[in-house]
Amino acid sequence: METIKRDFYLEKLISKKENGLIKVITGLRRVGKSYLLDPLFKNYLLESGIAEDHIIKLELDKRTNAKYRNADALDEYIRNQITDSKMYYILLDEIQLVKGFEEVLNGFLYEKNIDVYVTGSNSKFLSTDIITEFRGRSDEIKVFPLSFSEFYSMKNSENVNNVLNEYLVYGGMPLILNNKTHDEKQNYLNNLFQNTYILDIVDRNNIQRTDALEKVVDILGTSIGSLTNPNNLAKVFMNSKEQDIDVKTIDNYLKYLEESFLINKVKRYDIKGKKIITTPSKYYFTDIGIRNAKLNFRNQDQNHIIENIIYNELLRRGFSVDVGIIEKFDKNKDNKTTRKTYEIDFVCNIGFNRYYIQVAFDINEEEKKKQEILPLVSIYDNFKKIIIVKDLLTPYKTEDGITVIGLLDFLLNENSIEL
């Protein structure tokens, strides 16, 4: 397979070089964190003139490096490699295998000629624990599955619509590109889910009811883009023939799935009241292919799948994303005041900028167009308002000043939100 460049993340890593912080590369397992560190970043260092003996790389999951899983042995090994005052670059893969690694890494921060980069790929490392441990002393680089732009770049100019349809079904885990047939792709994604993600979560949190954990994933998978909370999920269990699971257990399962980066929780934001509403929330999958395979490729609601992919793309681009709600008051035919609550799919913030985004399969019918526009025109501020549709079209503005963008334009153009 042709090399996947992943320049988006490499440039992020380069920009944080020698910033005095521990660079922590996080993300769902098998998204390419180790690959980003070596060969991509290591080759960059070499091409920049860094001597190879000033790049100290250890793959701690290798049997030959097992002795360095002891914190004291790791610390001693690295310090013995540092023989002058020039900058040394420490690249540590699978750092979670070292018990007490936090103290080792913190110790490196006191050395002016040590620049530290670490990755890990189990749910212990991928949880928020490590970010909390190094708060104020670490710099996180979160790696996502292949964006559609990255995925398409690997398809050798195949028909873009065919590639998009493939991406909507199988997602963007990098190694999906090595699998050719539907059965191969399905087996890869199912094995990844069962033998990597679920096993990690079960082992880390000593879960007894693996069946219930998977049931939660199934429920979330069939209702992406829908509001829910632990109470609602518990009712689904109560209405089934399976053993009841209490609300607290379900709440824990949701947290475990979030900590492993398998799903993302999206809270609601009251646009007029300017406040976060903590429950109910929406959940999206970090990789839509994992979701689809878990459901055996049933429930292929393209509108919600597209919504999930747009959400992931917004996160990758650095936006913080909420689901927006806005109340609109009108008079009915009896001149009585009525209140209606509308939903904005995504309220996206980055720096001082905000964007309101609606996702629609199409807006070809006038009634559908009004339905998507009404919530946006009910927001009385000057931030940009956008509708993303699956149709292949030239971006345009409606009479209400709302920008309409085709899905491909949005996904393939890094600055599409500014069109």
C-alpha cells in the first residue's frame, strides 16, 4: 500500500517541537499514532539534519525491550544515551507498559536538552488519566481515523462519489485500505472491535457484563444523532427480555466508551440562554465503519451517517462542537403565544468564531428547505449559518444569507466552512 502521509498531524507535531512540554499522542487504537511518530516524525527529524544518535526511540511493546518497562531501567537507559548538550528527541511507543512512567516523563521536563514524545494504544493510556496527570505540562495531539480527504487521496483518482459511498460504509481506519472485499473489510472491523476495543475496556474496568456493554454500543449505533441519556438506555433494557442493568452501570459504560475514544458525547447548548444543558445528549462514533460493522451493516441511515462524519471532521479541524437549541415564540390563530424549540445540528466554536451548521440529505423540495432554514433564521446574531447537503453543487447563499455547501466540498476543502 502507498504511504499515507498524514501531513495534517505531522505539521501539528512539528509546530510543537521543543516547546518544553511532553507531546502526548492520543486517539482510538489503530488510527496511526505510532506511525505518526515513526516513520513520519522521525524521518522529518533526520531530514532536518538531526543526528540519528540524538533520536532515542523505544517500542516498548517489543519483547526485546521488555526490560525497559521498568521505570528505573527506562530512565537510566535514556539518560545514558545523552552525552552532550545538544537537543535529544525521545520517542516512546506504548509508554503505558511502563509502570510509573509518569515520574520518568516528569523528570525529563527538567532537562533543557530533552524533547519528549509519547504514544500508547490501550484504553489505560487513551483514557483521560494521562492528560490529567500532565495537566499544564503536556501538549495533546489527538489523531483521528482517516478524514475523507486523506481516504480519497489514497484511491488513485477513482470516481469521487464511489469513494464517498465506500467511506460512508467502511469508515477511515487506515488499515481498511488493505482489505479489498466486503467480507475482508467486515472481518477486519469486527475483529478490531471485539479483540481490541472491547477487550481493552473490559480488562481496564473489570466489566462482568460484556453482553450489556455491547448492547449499549448497539443502542447508540442504531440511534446516532438522537438524544439519549443513561435513564433512557436503562428503559431499553427493561423493555427487552435481557437482564436489567441499572442506570449507574450504564452511565459507567458510557464513560468507559468515551475514555477509549470509541464514541464522543455531544452536549446541548441553549443559544439564547447561553448555557450548556447536560442531559440528554447525543453520541457519535469516532469511526463510522466500526459502528456499521457492529450493526452488521444494517441501519444504513445515510442522513445520520453523514451527520456523524461531519461531526468527526469538525472535531479534526479543531472545533468544539455542541448541539444547539433555540426557542421561538409566535402567535397562533387565537392570538395566544406559542413556544417551539428548534434544534441546530452543530454549534461550532473555534477561537472567537462561531458557526451554526444544519445537515440535510437534500433541500430540493421547498418544504424541506424551509424546515432546515427556519431554525437558522431564528438565531439573531451575526455568526455564519451553513447548511451541508449531500448533493454535488456549487456553494451558494440563500436569500436569508445562509450558505449552502455540498458534502464533498465540505469534506475535501479544509477551509470549506469559509466558502
